[in-house]
Amino acid sequence: MKKITLVLLLLALIASFSFAQGKGLIGIAMPETHVQRWIKDGEALKTNAIKLGYTAEVNWANADQAIQNAIIGAYVTKGAKALIVGSINDGVGRAVQDAKKKKIPVLAYDRIIQNSADYDYFITFNNKNVGQLQGEAIVKALGLATYTDTSKPKNITLFAGSATDGNAFFFFDGAIEVLNPYIDKGVLKVVGPYPKSSADKSTFLQIATENWQADIAKRRMEGLLVGDAKSVTLDAILAPNDPIARAVIEACKADAKYRGKLPVVTGQDAEFASVMSIKNGEQYMTIFKDTNKLAEAAVILIDQIIRGEKNIKVPGAVVAADVGLAAIGATGKKTVTVYLLQVQSITRDNINIPADAGFYPDAEAAQIKR
């Protein structure tokens, strides 16, 4: 049945294509819609591609790699000039290999395509810095820099993103490298599984959240509250993104212990619901990754790749190798060239920054600023 569904999807995608005008087709394959930012990214990529004179199509794969591969296959069949792929997992490598056989360049978008040697460029944010800023926010909120009472350590529990997303490892390692010294000093105690780095794969998998699904994180948080965290009060929760942050907060709010004061909870993506949660004193912080700028930069990059430019320049981005972060481009089969955009920590103190950057519709921006 699934094969029939994929064949029908492929036929529908091909049939939907109107012959490319102008510079040709850029095919955009996004991973899912349950994380709000991927909807916005896909539309922004399409808009920017059209501005540069390309025909553009965007499709989302519902977190199903077979569906995404069918989407990419349809773009290849249509003779796309290039592909922009926000992958689900390394199963996308088969589709990327097919694109390379047709000499169609692929740009990995905000998620590295692991275990592939069939593409050359990756554009993303400085994802290790995302985690560093999350860790620093916890240190500041708990006053750990000056806290010395090891008889009453602050309590934290750890969540990570999807183990099939290479970025999840960078997020976690950036954060835990900031937190480890305080854990080692005994002023911060981890409740539940504690991988000292993502290299501890078996323990990392215990805190990972399959496909970034918030309901999975909520169930795990509920289990912690009646399990490892039953006899302690959590002071902080390392949550890797906003949907997971809101999920763990929801679980905590159902526990009488936290109705007066929630733990410090981190996040990422500056989703409107989470920024309002920050404004209302629930979620502590988020990371603003200006995905409008990322989409614009990605299209500028893919345009230069299509045109065969040798000296590629991407405004607002640095080459990872130039700032000592070449390892971000390691796929397991080769090291690709990575372009990095910067990120920013958002708390109640600077909550207007994403709204001032035009990140939200006017009605949402007005609610944040009110």
C-alpha cells in the first residue's frame, strides 16, 4: 500500500509541474510541517528563488523519508536546475545520489545530509553556538557562576533533539560543554540520564526526542516527574527547541510542585507561541535564528552554484572552515563547504528583537510588543 501511495505522489508531483520559465526550476524539499519554522522556511525559499528569476516548487514530507525521496525524484524527473533539501535522515542519500547522476547540484539546508559524498554545500546557523547560548542562559538564570553550596545543588534534566538530525548533536554539545564545569563542581546536578557529550551515544539516545516530536518529549517529562524527579524540584530543563520547551512546560504545569514556579526552560526558533510564553513568564528563553535571512542566503548561494561561480560570496555568512568549525561539514563520507549564519539569545529583556526584524506577521508582532 505504501509503495502505491508513493507512486501516486510521484505522479501527482510530476503532473503538477508547469514547464520552467526563466532560469529554470529550483526544487525545495522540506522535512515536515509539525515544526512551524519548516513551513515558513519553505515558503521563504520559494519566494526568494522566484525573486531571482527561477521557477520554484516547495513540498513537505511529513517527516517520512520515503515521501521526501519521492518529492526529490519528481524534481529530478522535471529537470530541476538545483535542489534545496532540509533532510529528515540519511536515507535521503539515495535521492541525492540520483540528482548527482543527472548533474543537479544539491544544497543541504540547515541539516547536514549524513553519509553522503554526492553534494558539496551546506548552509545553516552556527548550531554549536545555539547550544552554548542555551547553556549560558541556564548559568545566568540559576546564578551558577557565584553559587557554591554543593550541599544544595541546583537540579536540571536534559532533553535533546532527534538523533537522526546532525544538528541535535551540535546543540547538545554546545550546551553541555557550558554546563559540565558546574556539574563537575557539584553545584549543578543532573536528574535522569546524563551524557557528558553526544559521543556517549547510548545515553544520548535516552534523552533524544524522535523526529523532534513534542508529544514524545511531553510523555518523557511526565515520566520523569513521577520517576527520577519525583523527590526533587527541578530548577532547569535543557530543551533543544520551542515545541519541546512548551511540551515540557505543559507537563510541569500539571504537577502541583511547579504551579508556583516553573523551572528555567530553554528553547530555539523564536516561535510566536514560545515568545509569548517568555513574555508571560513561563518559558525562560529561546534562540532567534532569522530563517528569513537563512532562506535568502541559501538562494543566493544556490544561484551562484548553478552559475558555476568559483569565488562564492554569501552576505551575512561565514565559511565554517574560516572560523575553525570545518567539522560541521563532515558527512561521514566527505567534508562539505559550510556557510554559517549567526544566532541570538532571546529573553524577556530583549523580546522585541525578532518582531523588529519582521519575523512575525504584523498582528503577532503587535501582541509581542503590547
